[in-house]
Amino acid sequence: MKRFTCFVLLVISWAANASAYSVGFDQVQLYTDSDRPLKASVWYPSQTTFPTDKIAENVAFFGSSVVRVGMPMLGQFPLVVISHGYRGNWRNQSWLATKLAQDGYVVASLDHPGTTSFNHSAQAAAQWWRRAGDLSRLLDWLLNESYLLPNIDANDVTAIGHSLGGWTVMLLAGAQFDREQLKQECAFQDSPRVCGLTPELGLDKPQVGEPSGSLKDDRIKRVVSLDLGLARSLSRQSLQDLTSPTLILAADVDIGDLPQAEESGFLAQYIPQNNREYIVYQDAAHFSFMQLCKPGAIELIEEENPGDGIVCKDGNDRSRDELHQAMYQDIIRFIQAS
């Protein structure tokens, strides 16, 4: 009986893997003749299955297997765009992008100029509204010019963002930045990790070229926020007026001064309940939404950049891999249901 059970489990595992698409991957430089060129990464279901290559892997982080510039699978697939966090990059949610492509999604991410680990330009960082614009420009390319255009269902678009990326996709959903509200919130309850960033992100005073209205992109049908920051800068009224289905995922292990109750919880408090879902992972920390860390990664990172080893620290119960499995199931269920 035990041998039969093991055989059944092996068959189920094989069937699950066999049903997954091979993942094609490509990187494209966009708008190179503009004042804000963008580096985009795309994942998609691929007819080509080999040779495979590892992307987003280094001495500290595990990567994922893809087929570089594989031939896209015939048919139309839902689209997901991903926004990284403050001083992050496209690699941070590559684990999520790969899983989505395996399940039949076209996925695109980019590096936001000024707030990526590859570009720390203070001038670009202060143009806070352009992060949302980056994703809209990415959609312009995907839905009007890219070679993946025949493979994308333009009526099924999801935006996902981690940390500052979560704040970015909320702007795309129709939430609006409120400087006076942020000042009041930071005067009432200061936070170095959030309020301390406002000058660098151009949130402390009006910026040249700053828009006065909504940055909503109607092509985006739903949004997913992964433990966002700066939630208290989003006007309460604009959150109450949101119509896009919103999934709010939060990490309950506080990394110092980013308590989820005051960030993700702020969204959940003001977005109408019939329009949002709020899930808190009790054993996840802020960086649990990033890629898997290799053994010894904390010590390695600390040696090079003291204090940065926190990116590999999670809670005490589930491993990051187990957390990713739970997060992914919540995300895919939400996308398919909404």
C-alpha cells in the first residue's frame, strides 16, 4: 500500500510538471531615445523547451530556469506587469514571474530609473509619479508594438508591486498621493523607513512637472500589493473610491519600523470590503516576497554591506520557499476569480 501511494504521488507530481509551460525569457531596452530609457524583462509561455538557462541567480540568491528568446506559444494569455521596491530590480520577483509564465501568463517587469539598485539618481527618484508612468509606458509597448502582441489578452491585465512597487500599482489603480495627509501622518507617527524617505522620493514638497490628478491606467483590471510602504500618503477618499479589485498581501514580522497594520492595514481600512481582499502572513517578513536566498547568504551579504542581510530573513515557522507557495496560490486564485 505504501509503495502504491508513493507511485500515485510521483504520477501526480509528474502530471503537474508536465502541464506547466516552458518559460521563454527576453530583455529589451525601451525608449532609448527618451530622457527615461527603460530596461524591460519579459517571461512568457514558450514552444521552445531547450536549451535552458538560469536567470536572476548569483552567489546570494537562487534564480530560475528559462529558455532565452524562446518561440512564444500560440494563443492569447493574460498579462501581468510587476513593479519592484525601493532600490530593488527586476530580479526580486523573478520567482513569481516564472511561476506565472509556467501557468500561462505573459509577465513583464522593469527597472525604475532612480529607485533601482542599478540607478540611484536622486533627480529621477524625486519624480515619484514617473514610476507609475514607467508601467504605463511598458503597457504601451506590450499592447501596441511588442512581438508578443499576438500572445497577449489586452482585456486581462494585472499589476503587482512589492514595497514601493505596491505603492506604485495603487497609483495605477486610482489611488492619489496626498502630500498634506502624509505630513500630518508623519507628524503624528514618524517612521525613518517611510517618512525618512520622503525628501529623496520628492514627497516632501511639490516637484517640477508633478501631476495634479489621477495616474489611473484603465487597462489594468486588478492590482496586487505585496507589503507596500507609504500607504498613509494615499488619500483616504481616493482609496474609498477605488473600483479595481485589490489583493493586499502583508508580512506580519516587522523589520523595524514598517508595521503592516499601518501600511497594508491602512489600505484595508479604507478600500471598500467588497473590492479588496486582505491577507497577512504571520510568519513572513518584508523581504519574504523576494527571491530565495542561498545557504550562507546572510553572512555573505553582511560582509559586503553590513545591515543588508535583512533581505534574507523571514519568520520562524515556514521557509521562504513555503511562503512563496502560499503567496502564489493566493495571487493566482485572486487573478482568476476577479
